[in-house]
Amino acid sequence: MKNIYFANKKFDLKKMRLLFVILSFLPLFGFAQKTFMYAEKNGQQLFLDVYKSENVDDKKPLLLYVFGGGFIMGQRNDSAFLPFIKQFNSLGFNVVCIDYRLGLKNAGQPGALNFKPLIKAIDMAVEDLLSATDFLLKNTSLTGVNAENTVVMGSSAGAITVLEADYKMCNGFVDRGIIDSDFRFKGVVAFAGAIFSQNGRIRYRNQAPSPTMFLHGTADKVVTYKQINLLKWHFAGTKKLVKKFEKNDYPYFAYRYRDLGHEVNFFVERNLQEVCKFVQDYVIDSKRLKSNFTLYDPSIKVKSVKSQKELYKNN
């Protein structure tokens, strides 16, 4: 099923930024936030924040969010996340935001023929995500949230991390000493994400992937929407991954923004209703759907990061 939507509603970036600023200075009314240290790795203490809903719905999964920033910047407690966290809480979801090690922060920009720094950064982030999940699984009474039923969600580098974590678990590429071998995420939501394979084409060898929601701009130049191949290295974005899911009858929900770039990674709040629909249909109701939507909205004018180099210039 493929639909193209022409939206008339204007996207006012100035008003959204003002809202973020206002909310960042308000007390966390309605939030029951607690912070826990879940691991210490390479001398770095890693924390997670738990935002409990006051009217939690036990049928709804825990939402675990992984921030973006090119593996060189970002933080779990960015005030820009508060609006969508508060909305998810109001809808009965508990939310967790985690730290992870920023593997490219002092590594310099990966070269066209040298993906090793990027591979290492992704592997570190995946390991930290699974360590945080394992901490939540083993400390329900402490944190007050049940991680057995978890949907993992990420933006940009965070989206790469959540897709990669599910991919590695499906293929046995994860050190299962980090997390129980039977654990699987109930769903994956990726805002401008991709999977990096250093072992040839993307294949789910041992298990099918978790139901996955892909949100991506078709003109993304930072995290490819299509695919980049170089010898044995494959970097597969939403377009390629959806073809793989379609071919193998894996459940997915693809939401594409035509002609937009990497700014889509900031669209969590904008797509909150779509994420809730994905969770209801694919996770709670376990429907095996395959859905394609393309949104064309020329009124959206957001300055996009044109290349990964811009992130490094500011680091």
C-alpha cells in the first residue's frame, strides 16, 4: 500500500523552538523522573533517565529513546526531548532515555576507504544500548518500569544504533553475555537511520527482524536514504531496507518525507501519532502489516545538515 499525502499544515520552526525553550525552564510537572547509572565503561559512567507515566497503560510497551548527533555529540537529557516525552507519558507510556559512548568524538572524520572508526562507534553504541536494556530488565523493582516489553526508538546516530542492535541480535553478532539470549525488542522506530554491514549485503540470517518503523527524508545526504556499497561494506537506508522487508514478508511501516533531508531525525514530536499507531497495530495487536506512506509538504522549510562534515566542523 502506497499513499502520497499533500499536507497543508504549516511547520513553524520558530514557534517550535520557542516551545522547547519555554518547556526547558518549566518544572517537570507530571514527570516522575529518576536517573540511574547503568554501567561504567572505559572510565565513563553511563546513565539513563526514567520518565514514568502517572497513568501508565500496562498494555503499552516501554519506549527507550536513543539520541542522535553523529556519534560525536548529544546527550540523553536534552531539553528538546521534553515535549515528546511528556506527550508519550500523557498517553500512558513510560519512557527511558540513555547515555552511550560517543565513539567518533575524538576519532576524527571517517575516510571514504576507512570505515573502521565508524564501525567501532556503532558497535560501542549498540553494546551500550544492550547494557542499558539489560540493566532495566534486571532492576524492575528499582526503576519501576518493565523492560520485557520494549520498543526502542532513535534519531540519526540513535536510529542507526537501534536498527543495528536489532540486526546484530538477529544474526548472532552480539556478545550474549551482555543481555539474555532470548530477549528481543518488541519493535524498532528509526528516524533517519540505516544499517551498516561489513559482511556483505544485508541479510537476517537467524531470525526475522522486529517490526520496524522507518521515517526518512528521501533527500537525506547525511544518513543515506538509499544505499552505499563499497566492496564488502554496505550502508543500507530506508529505501533498501524496505525492499528487503517487503521481499521477505517482514512487518514494517515506512513513512517517507519526499524531498526532505536529515532534518527528519528531529520529527519525533511531529510524528507522535504515527508512532503510536505503529505501536498499537504492530506491537500491541501484533498485526503483520506492510505499510508505505510518502508525505509531500513544500511548506516544511527546515535547514538541513548537508553533510556529516558539518557535524565535525562544530565538534
